[in-house]
Amino acid sequence: MRWFIYLVTLLLVIFHLVSSQECPSGTPDGCRCQNRVFNCSGLGLNNMPTSLSSLSNFDVIDLSNNDLVNVPLGAFQNLPVQRIILKNNAITEIRPGGFDNLNLLTSINLEMNGLSILEQTGFNLLTSLTELLLAGNPVDCSNDANAWLKSWMVTADSSVLTGDCSSTGTISDALDSVAEPSAAVFSFEKAEYSALESAGVATVTVSRRGIVGTRVDFGVMVSDGVAVVNYDFVAPVDPRHTMLTGQTRMDLDILLIDDAEMEIDESFMVTIAIEARGEANMGTIGTYGTTIVIILDNDSPVQTTSSPVATTSNPESSTQAKGEPTDPGMMMTTDDLNQSPQPNTKSVNVAAIVIPIVLIMVIIAVIAGYIWYRRTRTINKETTAGIYSVL
């Protein structure tokens, strides 16, 4: 009997070793990685672990019971996780792109934090999200920024939204009285962007709120300021872009031309344009329908203050100020800037599935063999006793 106990213990140890996982580099001390769960709960963390971007083989991320104050841009971007637990922190802000392109994510637990506003741009391309837990947050149900939650509850299958308003009543009840948005609202996230001339690219971000359950096309137009197209920057080859279903923000790159001239900082304007399709209201323009992009000169040792954007531009005068036009054969071109996000593919650890099954089968076989062995001995003893009794 003792050998049987030793065998079962050995098999259990092997099963534990197989089910455990190695935590990726950059994981804080005290975190546990096992059974596809990344658990850093209760460690007093003030910042997101730097190893989050490497969690390609985990289904659950548990960062509960820490001291996190926000969810930064791209904190969980493109991860194949199904549940994120941020319960009982000090989170007051979900920054744009905080939860970004998580196609397998079904549940977010934000209970017991300090969230009053949940900006829609913080929840981008969450096509599988069905559970948002907000109990214990002072949610301002009267703020229009939270109205998108009603559209999410309508479009998500079997959606679950928990939590109470900061005033009275539950969030779900408060949203019943909120009118659903009639169109998508497009806006740049900032009124002004800047980039070094030597960087070669300036990035602006377009956000969408309101209706996000549809695919919507929009355009972006650039216009001269002090900076002139084809001398200081390159206009996009295709100004048309598409927001996919569930997408709330998109980064757009504008190529900059780096020259050797010492000059003042220059600027140009970028404007959002909504395409009309018959009588359909495809969207409206929000707070920042136009943004200013400032090109910071890197040739001068002393940077001057940024110059204002000209309200009108004269191509002829611009050409005189900049010299002869650039040779068209030397002009920079751009690829399509609208790269559609690709869905995540969830990696499957075959060994983690097959080995436990084999171990269970071995244990069952050992138990069955032991029972058969005991049964055979009993029968043999009874047979021997019968023979002796006859003799």
C-alpha cells in the first residue's frame, strides 16, 4: 500500500510542475504564473508591470488589491487575455487606448476604484466584451461621457454592467433615461501636436465616441500654415480612413521632410472630414475637428517659439519663400496609413492539456490495477482455503 501512496504523490508533483508557468522578464517579485493566470495581486504596485506586453500565453491578468492610479495608453494592447481584474486599486482614469484591441477579452473587473468618468476612447476594439464590473466607483451617471455605456449594453450579447451612480440608483437604471447617440462624433484628441523634424513623422490621433457599433469612413485633409506641403511635410496619398466596428481611436502618421536649413518652428493644419452617403448621418465633428501640427526644427541650436498657423496660404508666395519646388522624382510617398487591426490569435499549449489527461489516465489505471490485484489475492486465498478444507 505504501508504494501506491508514493506513486500518487509523485504524479501529483509532476502535475503541479506541468501546470506552472514561467513568468516573463520584467515581472515584479511576488507575482505568480500558473494555469495561464498572471497573478500580481496584493503587491502594492504603483505602476503597471512592464512584462504585460509579453503575456501571450495567459488567459487571466489579476492586478487586484494594489495601488494603481490609472490604466495608461496601450497597457493591455493586443493581448489574447479573456479576463482582466483590477479590483480594489486607486484607479481614477482610463486613458485613451488603455484597453486596446483585445479581441478575446470578455470581462473587466474595475470594482472598488475611484472612477467617475469612463471615456469611450479607453475601450477600443473590445469585440468580445460582455462584462464590465464597476461596483464601488463614484460613477457620474449625468455626465455625457458615460452615455456610450448604453450603446454597449444594447450591442453586446448578454452584457453585464454592475455599479451605482455617485448620486443615486444603479448605472444600468440611470442609462435607461439617457438618449442613445444619433451619430458617431469624430475629434482629434488634442488641439496641438508637435514632432521633431528629424523624426520624419508626426502622429495625430483621431477618436470616435457615440455610435461605435458600425464601420464608418472619414477623411483627413492637410493644409499649409508656415509649413508648406512637399517642402516641409508630405500629404497622405490616400486621405480616406476607416474606423472598424468597435474602434474608438486611430493613430495617423504624416511624413515630415528633414532639411539642413536652420529655420523657425513651422506648423500646418490637419482637419477631419466626414463623408456623406445620401441622407445617412455617418458622423459629426467634435471639439477638435482641426488640429495644429508643429514641426520643431532640429538644425538650429536655439529653438524659437512656435509660429502661429496662417489662416490663408498663397502657393506662389510659399514657393518664393521656400525656393524652387522639389523634384517630383525625389518626393516622398506614403503607404496606406489605415492599417486595419488584425485579430489576435490565441496560442494553445498542447502539452498543458495532453499531459494532465495522460497523468489522470495513469492514476486511474494504477488504482484499477491495485483493486484487481487485491481482488485476485482474495480469490486465491479463498480457493486455497477451500482446497485445504476438502483435504
